[in-house]
Amino acid sequence: MPVPPLFRIIQEQASYDWKEMYRVFNMGHRLEIYTTEEIARQIIKLSQEFHINAQIIGYCESASKASLTIRSEFGDFDY
């Protein structure tokens, strides 16, 4: 998702690196729902009926150790 201008201003003024920005702030994501892809598509269709933008932004997979990778225009960040 595109980073809203507010977060760019915060990053510039505070001199945070982008990895820290993604760790601390929501970077413009207003709501995240974790569900199956089929249900996600139904939610997106319903959202569009109300003129609300929605999209699939990632996926979860089984792992022996919990981790998160964010791929952004500023790089890939592993947490």
C-alpha cells in the first residue's frame, strides 16, 4: 500500500529509518483482517459496494519460529 504523506514527514523529521517506521507505526493501514483468501475476496467485494478500498496485503504460513517480513518501496524488513 502507498505510504501516506504524514508518515513520510514523521520519518524525515524524526530521522527514523524505514524499518523502525514499519515497526512502530501502522503506515496507513486502517484495519487488517486475517482470514482465508476466499472470505477475503468476499469482504473486498462487499467493501467496494460501500466505496471502501480493500485489498489483500499479505499471507500467513506455518513456521517453527514466529517472524514477519514486510516488503515495501523502502526495502524488505524482517522482524
